Amino acid sequence: MKLSTLGTLAFCLVFSFSACQKKADVDSAKPGIVELKRRASVEPSFQNWTQLGIAQLQAHLLGDAVDSFQKSVQINPNAPIAYNNLCAAYNELKQWKQGEENCRHAVQLEPSLQIAKNNLALAQSQIQAARDRIRKLGNPQTGADFIKLGLEFYSLGENQEAITAWARVKKSDPLRAVAQNDIASASILMKNWSAARKAINEARSIQPSNQLFMNNEAWLISAQKTAEEKK
């Protein structure tokens, strides 16, 4: 079952989950996204924010896509496709609980919207699968298992539990940088900017040229700026 929005999506599977595109993908997408951002800024309409969100989602700028789709919802809170698009973005981020909530809302608004029903079914099946995997992990001991456990909690929207698991990856572990990057991602979602900055700084000090980490840093800057503008 594939994720569906108004556009065609590709799916990215990596440990470091947010903004998971390669540099070439980002560079090729930039001109179009920059123009769409300009349009949305000049004319902040439902259509413009939706088109920007789809472009960001297709480029795997997942955090930015969520922000754009949220603006679409704010403009038209009765548009079922807006909630479906948010659901698809959260599903791409493997935030199944958030995905479920938004697609459930989409289906409530329009019970015949099949893509929302498909995305809802995917989110619900993954929530159950995550609970099963958490039980099977039991009492993890290795860095890889802590990474896995954190990702399962993250997928259920239990970000503090995820951070606690990732923080148990030792400094000597080869996965320490990945764990810190994932802590940064969860901290951004919780709007804990100082914790996110601390974690991304450590991740980048270990692997300064890692594109995923650089993308996460860009997401942090963008998310913090957006939050400050709303004050």
C-alpha cells in the first residue's frame, strides 16, 4: 500500500529519518521549491501552500512539507485533502500516530476519499506493528537496538521515550552520531530548540559532511524561525 497525496511520492527508508534526501536531490529540487516558496509568501493561499508541500514531500524535505501542509489546514480547515496530505507527510516521517490522527480527520470530512482511507489503514497497521516490535525488543543492550527502540517510540508520537532510548547509545558506539541526529529530530518536533541544537552539533562534530545531518540542521533553523514568527 503506497502513501498518496495530490502528487506522486517516493519512500525513503533510513535510520536518520527526517529530511532524508541526497544532496543531488535537494539541489535539483531547489529552483522549483524556491519559486513555490516565493509564491506562497507573496500569496499565501491554500493552493500555493499545498503545491509547496507536495514539492517538499517529493524532495523528502519532510519537516518543511509538514509545515506547509499545516498552513494549508489553517487556511481551509474543512478540506479533507489537506489532512490527507498531512497524514502522508507524517507517514513518510514514520510518525504513524500523527498520520492516523490526520487521516482519520480526512475520512470524517469525506468518507469516500479513498487515498485517505488507504493512508489511514497504513498508519493503523504500522502502529500495531510498532507496539509488537517494542515488546519483542524487550531490554535492549546494543546501540543498534536502542536506535530501533527509539524509532518505534518515535513512530507512535512518544518522542520523549524515543529520546531516552537514543540517549543510551554510548559515545564510543559507531551509531552515536545517528542517535544524536535522531534526538535532534525528535527535539525539533517537541520545539525544544536548545536540545535539538546540542544534539545536531554533536552529530555533525562526528560526521561533519553527512548530508542527512546538514538537512536536519537546516530543518532546525527553519522550524525555529517559523515558531518565532508566530509569536
